[in-house]
Amino acid sequence: MTRIRDVVQQALVTGYLTIEAENQLRHLLTTQYDLEDFNAFMNLQEAAMNGIVKQESRERCGIA
């Protein structure tokens, strides 16, 4: 099973969060997850806010 930290790691490595990965994160966040996954998600949010990770969904709607 995919973990939140795996999805986050992929986004941090590529610098890009796809719509598919966003949907996967939404689903994973509705399940039980541990502190490491929570911290990984928080790191992803910070990276997105700082422009380190681009979001496909924001690019498509012209926000980025």
C-alpha cells in the first residue's frame, strides 16, 4: 500500500505534484496514518508554499 510519505517524496524529488498524486493524498489522508506521514505532508505543504513544488492543479486553473 502506498504511504503519504511515498507520494510526498516523489513530489519533492520531481518538484511537481500531479493531480493524480493530489487525489491519492486526499484519499490517504482519510485513512489512518502515522506521525512520519503527517510530518511528510506538512513538509510538502511548506515546499508548495515556498514554490519548491509546483502543483499541476494550480497550473491548470491559472493560480500558479
